[in-house]
Amino acid sequence: MRLTRKELLAGMAGLSVTAAGAAFGYRAGASSVRCPAGGRWAVDHDGAVQGGVVGDVTRVIVIGAGLAGLAAANALASAGVEVLVLEARDRLGGRIRTVETGGADVDLGAAWIHNPQGNPLTELCDRAGIRRRPYDLDGLTTGVALVGEGGVRVRGIGRLRLLRSAAGFEDAAERLAARFERAAEELAARFGPSGGPAGRPGEPGDGGRETTLAGLIDAYCAEEADADRREWVRFILRTVVETELAAPAADLSAAVLKVPEPYGGGDDVPEGGYRRLVAALTPDAAVRTGSAVRVVRATGDGVTVETADGRTERGSHVLVTVPLGVLKSGAIAFLPALPEPKARAVAGLGFGDFEKVVLRYGSRHWDGDATGFLVRHGDTPFRAWIDATGPAGAPTLIALAGGPAGRALAARAEDEVLGRAQEALASVLRAKLPPPVASAVTRWRNDPFARGAYTHLTPGAGVAAIEALAAPVAGRVLFAGEATSTVRFGHADGAFTSGVREAGRLLGVPSVELRLQT
């Protein structure tokens, strides 16, 4: 169970990102932050200054205090621009939330620095004096336990063959991996990124639907003669895909396979949690929490922002960094209305579900060599578990519920979720566990200031939609956040990069300075 998004999909399927990119004709956009001489930060646009801004930049209102908003506000304030940050919550960080659970620090939102080599969050940690610890997510593949009905484990060579079939290793599963690659290429050639004949997602018909990951997984598994083995492989692939990309496989565009990976390496976690990055980026500027924005109005000479408490703020420009889920909800009215390409992008891009159930115990009551569990047990939403004892510093199990599983958890009361999670674990371990010392349940779908987890590509809304979402409106209204990153959507570093990008756009410079709190 490899838990890094684009490499996960390419690796487990035996399909190279390069081959998929060629099949789908991917056009890469700016994706990374580089640090030129002097310690400044620049989004890599070949040194070009981003345009689209009109008027003098004198007072910028930043809506949202996640990584994107904080990075932009920090850069603008460091350049001497007056900045006001409006945050709806009573805290900073947005979808970053580090909490203490029974004496252990646990990130309920963003948790890992995926692909830390060359990743701007690695540089941010280093400059802010935040230590990073490797977290071997690759090791979850070899150490995960496969659990069927009634807690029955798949063991020995049968388990190894199943994992390798799902992961695309070059041995007993070479036949299945090759089939998946051929299926992906054939479907891409037959239907193309903009559709062709289609019925069910990824299958022939009459409608012109784009290929989905569900279709590719089904094609991959279709020719496996052994029914139980076929269903196990389908279950593993769907569970990993839906957990990582936070949406049903049938709603996920296969175009995600072609998204290039700009960084390298495995995975790290920041010591003390992501809240330390939030603290490091907090700008020397006015920040007002408890200020939910209701109206953004652009005029010829500036912008007006109205908050739910009836206050009005005037600025030369506004930077909107709220999650895509908030834009989809219509909680913020834009006057005049957003142009049609941007409105289509908001409606068409996906914003999925990813919830966590954290159970902290006084001692380890599960298999010493199990790094996690994949549970194929009826319709339980508790399908994917990881042992987070290492990064948490205490015996901890975390259920990761993405896509349909995440939506199912969000629909239940917290007490019910905790009770069912412990029942699921008892079935998995075939033993009754003592009550956890502490616990936590996320509710990102129910959070009015998030309304979900993170962005994904859908059939019909791909990278072009992300580019439309990122474009300024009327030269006064700008947008940032992970949903505006063409390559790193769904990643915390994509949010950070987008904030640097928009600060540079407003300042009319190719690189910006960040003054970090250390």
C-alpha cells in the first residue's frame, strides 16, 4: 500500500508516468518552487513574471490562512505591501491541524511531505529549523496484512502474489502488470483524454465519457481466471486509489496517471507536526480570525470584501485561497459573477473525502510485524489502517478513509464512528482490545470552511480546468490553493507554491522573500 499519489498509481499498475503522459498528451504547467541566490523563492516559470494584475498593489486582502494564504501574505508583507488576512476559523492553518492525542502529536489534515527531494516544504523546514523524520510508506507495501471476512488473513505465498499483482512487481504478477499497461494504452488511444464512445466510465458506449481509473482497474482484472484472486486484486487497487485520491474510482480521470512528478525521494514528516510550518510562515501582518467572507466585489479601482459579521474591508486586490469545496458551495458570492471558464472549473473539478480515525493505546496490542491492514470485510468503511506508532511516538493506529469510505464516516456521529472502528479492529485482530487512551475523528466533509479534503481530476475536468481556476479575474481578484496547482493539486506543497506564485504576480517580480518565524 504505497501512499504517495501519482507514483502510487504508476507503480502499483506497472504503468510508467512517461508512457501514460505520451498516451494522454499531457501539457505540463509550472509546478515547482526554486530558491535562487539570496534565499528568495520563485515559482519556476522560466524566470518570467506572471501577468494579469491591473492597478497599483497597495492593500491586499488575503482570504484564508492555510499554507497558500500564509505564504502569500508573508511574501507581500516582507515586500512592504499592506496585507490583511481574513480567516473564518478561530485558528490558522486551514486543512492543517496538529493535535495532541494522549500525549502524542497527530496531524489530522496534511501529515506527510511527499517526495521530499527538491520539495519546497523541505527547504521551508530546513530554513525554519524544523527537523524532518523519514516515514517509510514504501514499507507499508511489504508489511500490510490482508484481512478477509471474519478476520481471516491471507498469508504466505498467496498474500505475496496478491500484493505483487496489485503493485506491478516483475515476477509472478508480470502477466497482470503487462495487461494493465496494455489496457491503459489501448483505452487512451481508443477514447482519448476528451472522450470517445463511452457507456459506463471507461467502457464502450455512446456518450463520450473520459476514461476513469475504475475502467482501467476493471480492464486490468478482467482476464484473471481465479475469481477470488481477481476480486482481491480489484479490492486492493480500488482501496489504495480511493484512499489516496479521496474519491470513488469511477469519478477519477485516468489522466491523473500522466501527471509528472517534479520531486523525488520517499516521504518525511515534520517533527512536531505541520503546525510548526504554519507557525514559521505566520506573517508580520494583520490577521483576523473568526472572519468568514460572504461577498467579494471587484470594481474598476479596487475590491470590497464583506464578512459574515457585517464588516467591510476595502483593498486594491484580493487573493482567494479558500478550499475548492467552499467555492463549490457558493458560500462566497462574487460580484460580478465569476467568468464562465472559471465557474465551469469550480463545478467540474472534484473535491473528495479523506477522513481519519486515530486510536492511541497504552501499549501495542497488534501484530509486531504488521505495518497496517487492508480489510476486505463486507461494506466496512474501515478498509485501510496504518500503524503510526513511529511518527506519533506512542502506540497509535489510524484508519484512513478516502472516497466512499470517507463520505460514509462523515455521515455518522463521532461516537458511532469510534465504536465501529474499535469493532472493526477487534474483528481484524480476532481479539477484544482495551479502550484507547485517546482518540480523534476528523470531520472535513462537515467543516463549513473545508467541505471536503482535496482536489482531484474528474472526467471532463483536467489540467485545463485547474489553469482556469488559477487565472486572475478583472486584474483584481486572484486565486491560490492546492486546487490551483497544475501538478501538485491535492498536496500541501502545491498550496504553498501557489501562494508564492500569486505573491510574485502581485508584486510583478520573478521571486519573493519570505521572513520565517524561527
